[in-house]
Amino acid sequence: MNSKYYKTWEEYKGENPDITEKQEEAMAPKMQSYEEMLFNFIMFLCA
């Protein structure tokens, strides 16, 4: 998906290569859920 509002974890990690594996384990599930919530909110506003 090509969006300035929604990023997958892989895209986020690609933009921030200094994330360690330990940080990734803690961040990945949370960041992806935040992205999903933001996307759903934007879709709600557009409806």
C-alpha cells in the first residue's frame, strides 16, 4: 500500500534501521495495532 498515513511494520523498520531485535519484539505488535487504529479512524472520518 502506498500511503502517507499507513505504514506496515516492514516499512517503518526500513525507515528506522537502528531498531534492535529486542526493541523489535516489543514494538512490532504495538506499532502495527496503532497503524490499524489510525487507518480505521481515517476511514471513519471519510465515511
